[in-house]
Amino acid sequence: MNVQANKIDALLFDLDGTLVDTAADFVFVLNNLRTRYSLLPLEECSIRNTVSNGARALIQLAFNLNEGDALFEQYRN
């Protein structure tokens, strides 16, 4: 008899701050992007409070663009 044990193929985590606080990484990257576009850095707390809202919210915060604005998708990509 060939009995195969349950095999785990993948283990997924939702890294939204539950296991690891990655907000500081987003602060660094977003302010780095702003510097590339000759914009002043944003306060850490404003970025940290927006991270969980996703990429669209971060683009809106960082570049004062709304979905549908001409450059929004370029910045998001």
C-alpha cells in the first residue's frame, strides 16, 4: 500500500504588518521616488498611515494624482 503524506505545496502570508512591519520600507521607497522627481520627502506618519490602502493610495499621496489623471498609471507602473 502506497500512502502519501499530505504535502504542502505553498505557504502564503499576507504581509500587511501582521507578521513584519514593512512600513519603513515603503517610507524609504516612496520618498526616494519623490526625490527622483524633485519633490520633498513626506512625513513618515502620512506614508505609514496610507500603506495599507494600497498602491493607488500611495500614488495619490506621493504625487497628488487621482485615478484617471494623465500620469497616474505611469507613476503606478
